[in-house]
Amino acid sequence: MFGRQGNLSGWKITTLVTGVRGRLIGSFVIVTLLTVAASFLSFLAFQNVDAGFRELQMENLPQLDHSLALARFASEVTARVPVIALAEDINGLGNKDAIDTEQKDFLDRTLQALGVSGIGEQTIANIRENFEDLSSNIQRLLDLKTAQFGLQAERQRMIGDARVGYASATGSMGPIAESAAFDVEFLLQSTFSTDPSTPFDRLAGVNSDQKFVQIKNSWQMLSEANGLIALYSEISNARSVTETKLMKGRFKLAVQNIENAINALPPELQMEDIRSAIQRLLAPGRGERNIFTIRDEEISLGGNLSITLMANQERIITFSSQIEGLVKSAQSSSAQRISTSGQTVTNTRFYLSVLAVFSIAISVAIAWGYVGNSLLRRLSSIHRAISALAEGNLQFELPAKEAGRKDELGGIAKSVSVFRENASAKLLIEQEVADQRKRAEEERERNTRLTAEAARELAFVLDQIGTCLAQLANGNLRCEIDTTFPQEYHKLKLDFNHAVASLKETIKQIVSSTGNIRNGSSDINTAASELSARTETQAASLEETAAALSEITSSLQRTADGAAKARRIVEQTTDDARQSTQVVNSSLQAMAQIETSSQKISQIIVIINDIAFQTNLLALNAGVEASRAGEAGRGFAVVAQEVRTLAQRSADAAKEIKDLITASSGHVSEGVKMVGETGRVLKRIAGEVAEINTVVTSIAESAQEQAVGLREVSQAMNSLDQMTQQNAAIAERSTSASRQLAAEAEELARFTAKFSIDTSKKLLVASSR
């Protein structure tokens, strides 16, 4: 008994290790381990890629966007410098503050965002310090330019007041000079006249020498007044303090000459309005704050403006270099993260491809080599054998090697063979019984009583055996002969009971093996379904990851497009700056020619003025000579008077033309200076814009390269998604094969269920359904 149990335990252990269940469990464990390895590898890869792209999305891309926004902001701020430098009046300066509140808030927000994205505090502090230095320098440039416009306005106002005084003085002194000249002319004409109607009473008290002095002083004062107006205009072109000092000396000399000329006039001609007009004419050059000090301040401001512009140039270069370094750092970090993620995806794709190929090979080997060609074939063979036995066909035999196997199917095959042998023995017994009946009939007549007794015993034995055999034929294996047989049939009873017990044990093993197969196939079916569900979930996660990669690719493409647009704007700005430089150079040449022409015209006007003055004197002398000639010179005197009139008109016209040309020359000289400064500033701006263009071009190219790299990563992720979906299809096919195996096991269980062994086993078979 114990020996049999030990053999049975050893058989179960051997079956568990090398049997069908063990092999199916081993196959499932291998496939499960490969799937777990692939899932774990995918999880690690996706976790690394997700972490990389999260860092890229949360740090690098915002850092790059904020750096580009800061670069555009720096361009806007530095663009204010040429606007201020080229402004022609106070309205051209725009806002009175170099940096408004909105721009300061934008800078604070951008620097704060850069700090959040991982930029160091020291770098942000340096950027803020350089920007504050640049903005304070731009504010200083704005203040200097405002002060310069204020000084220009004050100087122009002084010159305007002086012109009003000049107009009033010339308007008063002109009639005095003409009156004196007329008196001298009339005196000369009357001296040589013989007409008794001549009003000699008008000549009483007329002093010809006094009139000549009056004419001389009047013309001298007018000439000095013209010189002062020209001097005021010339001051606008002074380029150094030394020139203003020389002009101040000329002003003092002109003031002294004017005062001497006024004091030399008769007291009755020294009218208050003349002195007031002269004082108004002289006011710009007098006082502590005069036109000379204002021009000195303008010259000093011009030097400070040049120094400030140079300082701005240095600060703009420093600030732009810092922003460029920030942008390049963001680009380098983004490129490194994208490269790392791409390498991770590439490695994961390779490992998953290897695992997928290995898993497919193992699954195909298990499904085709073991389940299809071995397990299902053996089950079909056993099924056919049992069906043949159930139909009473005892000629069917299983292969000898099938019954010799040590697994569950081998045990079933061995039990079927035993069952077939027992059925064959039953047929032999029935044949023997029939022969005995025949012999008994032949001997009935010779030995009726012995035959009747033997027939009665034999009928009893056959009835018992027939009843049990009928129950066996109906599948009831609980049949056992308990009735006492005659001595000669006692061995038959023992053999029959032993055969039924062997058949019962065989069917028990078949039922147990069938349950194990069904349980194993059910486990495989459940595991395959779970594997298919996890694979589908993994495919959905891959699809979401691919969609997220597509969104990041689109965002980076928009960043690349924005950088390209900024590059085009900077290139257009560069072209405009170059064209402005050419226009300024042309303006310089044209203004230089205008200035030269104005100087020549001024010289010609001076000559014309001198000619008019000399012509007036000659006409006056001619009038005097004509008066001396008497009646013969009267016609010549009229001609001389007309000549004087024409000379006076020429002098007046020349004076007005000179005033206009002097003012124009001053404005042109000032324009030449400003345009020259504008040209130099525009050249520097063009160089800076070219550097900015280079930086923005590099940014655009780097952003485009990053977009291409990220697009390749997205394509790799899509390929990985397709491979996972293929794995899901393979898992679905494995599930289908496991379901087919479960169906075959269920069919075998239904077939063995019709054998009734005992009450507990029947309940076990029924419950396992």
C-alpha cells in the first residue's frame, strides 16, 4: 500500500515537472517573463523619454522662448538710441522716459520666468544690472538731447528778438540817413542855383559837415547791425569754445562801433526808440546768459552726446552678447535633451525588436511545435480511441510509445489500453460461457442433475456478471460482485472484481488528468487575455505619447517660424539702415555743396553791398558836382538822384538777401553737423543690426534643426506604436489558440463525465464544469 502511494507520488511529481501541465505552465511562464521584460523595458524607456520631454517642455522650451522674447525686447530698447540721436526736434524724441513702466514689467516677468526655467540667479542679476546700466545711459542721452533742443530753442529765440530789434533800428536809422543825404543834396543844388524862388530860408542853420558825419555814422551803424545779425547766425556754426571767444571779441568791437555811431549823432536824433531797438539788437550778446554761453553749452552737450553714444554702443554690445549667450545656452540644452531622448528611443526600439522577435519565435514554437503538432494530435488520438471503445470497437490500438510516456496523456493512453484489454477479456469470458452452455446442453441428458446444478450455478454467475457488465457498458464503474460464487467460480469473481477496480482506477486518472488539463488551459486562456489587454493598454499609451510628441513638434516648429520671421525683420532693418546711411552720405554731400554755394553768394552779396554804397557816394558826389555846374548840370543831377535811388534799392535788396543767406547758411551748417553725426550713428547701428541678424539667423537655424530632430523622434515613437500593436495582434492569436485548447479539454471532460466511479468523484466532475 505504502509502496503504491510512493509510486503514485513520484508519478505526480514527474508529471508535474515533465507533464503537459508542467510544459504548458513553463511555456506560459516564459512568454510571461518575456512580456514582463518588454513591458518593464518599455516602461523605463517611456519614463525616461517622458521625463526628458517634460524637462524639455517645462524648462528648455520656455527658457528658449523667454530668451528670444528678451532678445526682441533688447532690440526694441536699443532701437530707441538712433531715434533719439536722429531726432530733429523735441517732438521727435517720443516718450520722455527711456524705459516705460510696461517695458519694466515685461523685463521683470521675463527674468522671473527665466529664473523658474533654471537660469542661475547670478546670470539674471548680471542681465538686470546691464539692462539698468543701459537704460540709465539711454535716459542720459534723452536728457542731453532734450537739453540740446532747449538750448537751440533759447538761442533761436534770442536771434529772433535781435532780428526784431534790427528791423526796428534799420527802420529808424534809414530815414535819418536819407534825410541827411537829401539836405546835403539840396544844399549843393541851392548853392549854385540862380532861381529867385529857391527857399533859402530852409538852408538856414544847415551844417554840411554835420550832415556828412550824420550820413557816415548812420551807414556805419547799419553796417555794424548787419554784421551783428550775420555774427549771430555764424555763432550757430561755431564748433569750439575758441571760436565762440573770437566771435565774442568781434561782438564787443561791433557794440563799441554802434555806440560810438549813436553817440556821434545830434542829440535830437538820439531817440528812445532807436536806443531801445539797438539794445534789443545787442541783448543776445550781453548778460551772464548770452548767446555765446548758450553756444558753449551746446558744444559741451554735443561732446557729452558723443561720449554717451559711444558708451551706449559698448553697453549695447555687452547686453546683446549676454542675451546671445543665454539663447545659445538654451538651444544647447534643448538639443542635448532631444538627442538623449532620441538615443533612448532608438535603444528601446532595438531591445523591444529583439524581445518581440524572440517572443514571436517562442510563441510560434509553442503553438505550432508543441500545442498543434504534439498536444492536440495526442489528444485527438486518445479521443478517437475512447470513442471507439465506447462504441465497442476493440480492434483500435494506441501506439505503444503513447502509452509509454510519463505525462498525463501517457497515463490516459495507458488506462485506455487497460480498459481495452479488460473489454477483450470480457468478450473472451462471454465466449467461454457460451461454449460451456453448449457443452452443458450436450451433457444435460447424461447428467441432468449435475448439469441442472451446474447450470443453476452458472446462470447465477452469469447473471451477476451480466448485470455488472451491463452497468459497465452504461458507464457505471461502481459495479462490484459481492455475492458468494461457487468454489469453481470464485476465481472468476475475483478476476472480474479486480478488472473492474483496475478500470475504475484508470478512469479516475483520466478524470484527474482531464481536470488538470482543463485548469491549465483555463489559466493559459486567462493569462493570454490579460496579456492581450495589457498589450492594448500599452499600445494606447504609446499612441498618447506619440500625440504628445506631435504637439511638442508643432510647438517647436512655431518657435522656429517665429525665429525665421525675426530674422527677416532684422534683415529688413539692416537694409533700411544701409539705405539710410547712403541717404545721409548723399545729404552730407548736397549740404556741403549748398554751404559752399551759400558762402560764395554771401561773398558776392558783400561785394554788391559795397558797390551799392560806393555807387551811392559817387552819385552823391556827382550831385554835388552837378550843383556846382549850375543849370548845365541839372539834368546830370536828376540822373545822379536816380542812380542813388537804384543804389539804395540794391543795397536794401542785397541786405535782405544776405540776411536770408546767412540764416540759411547757419541752418545748413547745423544740418551738416547733425547729418554727419547721424551718418556715424547709423553706421554703428548698421553694424550692430548686422550682428543681431547673425545671432537671430543662428537662432532660427538651431530652432529648425531641433524641430527636425524632434520630428524624427516622433516618427520613431510612431514606429514603436505600430510594433506594439503587432505584439497585441500576436497576443490575440495566442489567446485564440489557448481558447481552442480549453475547448478541447472541455470536450474531453464531457466525454469522461459519463463514467460513474463513486458519489464523491461524480460530484467533483459535475462541479468542475
